[in-house]
Amino acid sequence: MKEEFISLQVVKNDHSNRFELTVDGYTAFIDFKEKGQAIWLIHTESPEELAGRGVATALIEKTLAYLEENNFSLIPLCPLVFAYIKRHPEWKRIVDPSFTRFDEK
């Protein structure tokens, strides 16, 4: 993660069912669905004004850290989150055992 994002906090917005990261007045988000201690990450979006700066990656990293710190299991339906975990398989440790798409060839 770029140094400029380290001190920024991800916000779990339960009202809109989004994890949000605000940078320079613009908010990137991941839509989620929550049931018990399981969270489905569904869609990631970053405003065009933040394109190419690594904001979506920082948002994903901070969201995964939040999930781990709060003992959630993850169902990564969002293609960006799925791809991030494929590139960083150490995060499979928080993926719910029922999610087996990483095992598919």
C-alpha cells in the first residue's frame, strides 16, 4: 500500500452496506452483505478522480484487515477482491471454508 494511504481509516458504513475509504474528498467503496460473522464483498468502485493512484488496492487491503481484526469470515464475490486474494494468497486465511472458487482450475 502506498504510504499516503497508511494513516487513512476504512469505514464500515452499515447504513449503506459499504466499506468506504475517502481520499482527497472522493470516496471509494466496497458493497457488502453481512450475515452473522460472514461478510460477502460484492462490488468495488473507485471514482475516476482517484484512478491510477492505488486507492482501490488500499481499500481492499484495509477492508481485509478490518475483517480479520473483527473475526469475520469472507466470501469474496467481487472480482477485484477475488483477484487481490489470488495475488496475495495469505489472505485466504479469512476466506470462509464454504467458498471453494480458489480451488477451481
